[in-house]
Amino acid sequence: MNKEAIEYHIRGLIEAIGEDPEREGLKETPARVARMLEEVLEGTAYTNHQIAEMFGKTFDNDSSTDMDSAVVMKDITVFSYCEHHLALMYDMTVNVAYIPRGRVLGLSKIARICDMAAKRLQLQERLGRDIAEIISEAAGTPDVGVMIRGSHSCMTARGIRNASAKTVTGTFMGAFRDRTELKELVDFD
């Protein structure tokens, strides 16, 4: 990420909206915004494969490897930025389920994968696919389900300004595509 270029352009944006970038409250804003973007868009520096490698710590699964065993983690909180308006996608919760194939992911790794995938300019639908692909590779299983519910400030704070609107998306791979009972594992209660 080119922080100097971001600072230059943020200064120009401040001027373009009619503000004085030398005003006390705005003097350090370009540098602050550059640091913030480096943090909240950290995931842009990595491919899905690199994220899977980074957070792919697995352990032997001593339980049965048939379709009756699944790992489910619900209510993982993330936020992201919509690539259409650079608007905040917030109050986002991610539910993830996968069927282990001999190995299980460390539980904190599931949340870390969701967090890192969200740290990109995103669409909610793509975020679900990214998380599913990363979990699939990291856990070594084709059977993954991901549901995301979130609010989008491009809907709640501008445009139609519908503050109660929520977007729910689902991504289902492998056995989760065709089996309703598996999809229900990741559904919101």
C-alpha cells in the first residue's frame, strides 16, 4: 500500500470538498487516513491462498469423519468496505460450518480468516465466497457453508436511507450445496 500517495490524494479530497487541509483539525488527517486504510484494508496484501496458509493451523480429528460431524462457529463479527461506494459494511456477523476430513482448524483461525478476508474492498457475496474458499483450503475439505448478515451504509446512511435494511448472503460448497440440514447449521436463528 502506498501511504504517501494516499496522503496526497486525501489532502486533495479535503481541498475538493472546500475545506482547508491546513486547518488544525485537518492537518494530520491525510496521515491518519493512510494509517487507517493500511489497517482496515490489510487483506488486500494477501491472496486467499496466502490467508489459508497463514491461518491453516490444523489438528488431528479424532472423531468420525462421516457426514454426521461438522464444526460450526456462529456470530463472528467483521466489518468491511463496499467496493462500490467505499462505504462501511457494518454489524456484520458470519456463520461458518465445515465437515472435517481428518483434520480440524484451530477455532481462532476461523475467526481470523473471516477478519482478514473482510479487510478488503468487498462485496458481501464475494466475502462469503472468499471465506468459504479459504476455509476449504485451510481445513482440507470441500464441504463448507458460510452465511453473512450485515448492514451497508450505502443503504442506511445515503441513497434510500433505510436504516433497518440487512443483507443476508449464503455460500455453500460440496455437501452443503444439496443438503438442507447442513445449510441449517449455518443459518441465523
